[in-house]
Amino acid sequence: MKKRFYPVAFIVLSTLASASLLQASDWSRYRDFHLGSSVADVAKQTGMESSEAKLISSRPERIEELDWRTNRSDSNASRADSVREIRFRFYDGSLFEMMVAYDGDQTGGMTDTDMTEALSTIYGPSSTPVTKEMVFNSGYTSNVRTIAQWGDTQNVLNLVGFTYGRGFGLIVSSSDNQTLARRAMAESERLDRAEAPQRALDQQAKQVADNEAKDEKSRLVNKPGFRP
């Protein structure tokens, strides 16, 4: 078989092109949103208020969520946004995960390959997902199938397919902070379970004290004027 020889310049340019594509793929970003952003920054970008963020857990670390539904009333838009909603999740005030749910009307008829190719134009070639299923939460929690993956040891993007409605979603996450957040939420649940009996006793004691105070207030009003 006759060997093919390529000019050195061709090899160098090809290598540089590949390196540029890799560098251009910012796996910590989705559109204008960037992992590591604060609650205030994301709220400002979405036209929301920081106070709209929902507190999920306050100990041992602060976990918050901000749900944003895209605005379809913009008369200047030529068509509706392909994104239906995004759930932003924060660990100690830092954005560590984005759960993007695409609009079913905008992805109708599209295949796994179509979606993978569209995202690959932004994030580069995809790889085989590490897991076959993931948990996705956009109002309620469900298991979704993983289709394709992009990223490195720090940030990961997973294209997922919903079992309901045949829709698609994208999970953009910071690997380290996602792990820390999961540990924090598990510890919060453990603390809640451990303290539940004492909280119940405290609540019961408070109720008794409130009832006694109410009775005493009524007694002071009713006793002087009571006529047997």
C-alpha cells in the first residue's frame, strides 16, 4: 500500500485547529450563563429578583434554586425560544448546576442525533455518557436517559431525553460543587431525621404553653364579670 505524506504545514495547521476547537469549548457556560455565578447575577440576567430563589437547605451549607421560564411575549422575537425553562442551583451562593428543559414544540421530530449535532457545533465532539440514566428536576423529579456528554474533570454537560413527552434537556454542572452539594443535602436530611423527635416534643410543649396562655387571657377577662 502506498503511503500518503502530508506537508508539515498541513499537520501543524490541523493540530492548531483541533487545539482551538478544544479551547473554544467552554463547558462551564450555557448561552450567557456561567457556572460559578452568584444568585444576584443570574437573577439579574433572567429579569428576576434574588428573593425569588428557593432555599432548599441552610445547613451544613446553603443550597438554593431559581426557576426561570423563558419569556415568550417578546414581540421582537421571530420565534419562540427553544428553551422552555431553566432551573439554576446554587451551592453557598455559587451556581453549580443548570437543568435546561427544551420546548417540545421547538424540538418536535428531532432525533438524538439531531440534538447531539446541534450541541456539538458549540461544545465540540461529544463522548459516550458515563451513566445511562440521570435525575432531572424541572418542577418534579424524574429519571431521564443520557444521550451524549461533553466536558472534562471540572465541568460536564449531559444531553438527556425525557421519558415523558419525548422531549430533551441539558444538564450543565460543576463536578466538584455538584458532589459537595449532594453531600450537603444528604447531611441536611440526616440532621433533620435525627432532630425530628426533639422538634416534635418542642412543638408539643409550645402548643401546650400557647393554650395555657390563651386560657389565662380568657380567665382574666371572664372571671370578674362571671355571674353564676
